[in-house]
Amino acid sequence: MVIKQISLEHKGGFYFYRVHQGKVNKLVNGFSSLHNYLEEMFTNCPHFYFQYGPRSSSLKFRLNLDVKRVTGHEVSSLAKYGLEEEQGSAHMKVQKFMLEKDNKTIAVEVPLWIEPSEFQNIKGIFQAKDPLTGHIDVLRIEDQKIWIWDYKPNAHKEIYAGTQVFFYALMLSQRTGIPLDFFRCGYFDSNAAFVFKPEIKEGNKNKGIFEFI
């Protein structure tokens, strides 16, 4: 088991970015730019972007997403076992267990950003000129799709988690050049998972490229 890791001192605390290189080499077939990005973040992450501006985890608006609740999902089972670990916060326990024991999890706490020039509506939505940033809790590969997961201790009570994870997908798509159609999103706890396909809805000039609710 070869896990590469680094501690990132970003706004809000320390983030332990970890990549399971064996699983990356095995699973990330056809996504060479994702493979390169995960490796590059150990040496070329623009840390100053993460000290200012909006964070995806703090977005407080809802998008019109087709979120489906799934009981009995394997990520919920993995979370349950991970929480039985003895040391660390709930997030760290779940992340560590999934990275080490789950054959589909390839990385945790993946740093992301998108610059205003890369996203035409970013300034109007966030009222900020700085890049939007974030960290993916759990990154998995399943059925040739890139799954972005966020662990939420009480997932069923979440109001804005879908928005947060959607923007993770948008940012990783931008950083890697992989079309959004290859991504899937979800947030979860030990009881249930909430999943959706990230899509940009065109055609509503009053709402820009998104549908808000």
C-alpha cells in the first residue's frame, strides 16, 4: 500500500491531502489529466488562493439539483466502519478508512480552485474577485465515472451540501479539462447517501447558467 500525503495549511486549518498511488495507477485509466493533477498538487498547489475569497463549503444557496436518496449505499457502510476507528475526527476516520480499505477511493482532501476568468458568473454569484476554492473529502472511481463525495455527519439535514459538491465537480472539471459529464456527485453519512449528476442548465437568461431554488 503506497499512500502519498502532505499537510496543507489553508484557510480554516490543516488539510491532509492523501493519494493512494496504487489505486490511481489502476483505476484512473483514460483520465490522464486527473492522474497528472493529483500528482501536481503535491508540488504546485497555489496555496495563496486558499487564504482569501469564497470557499465552496461556505456557499449558502441552493441549486435545482435532482438529488436522490440511496439507503444501503456502500459509502455509508464504509463510513460506519470508519467511525469505529479509535483516533481522529469523524472526517479523518472515514477518509482514512476509505482510502486504505475501499478499492475505489483514490484520494482525500483534494485541493481545488476556479478563477473568476474561468467562470463567467463567479463574480456575480459570490460577490468576490478572488478564486473559489475547496477540498474534496473523498474522490472515487466507479464504472469509469469520477465520483466526488462529501462526508456529512447528519447528511439528511443538509440544505446546501449539494451546492458545495456541485462546485467541487465544476472546479475539478476545469482543472483537469475532463467534461462534467464524466462526473457524479454525492454526500453521505453512515445511514444514507444523496447522489446526483452535475449539470449546467442553459437557456435561462435571468438566472444565468444555473437554476436556483
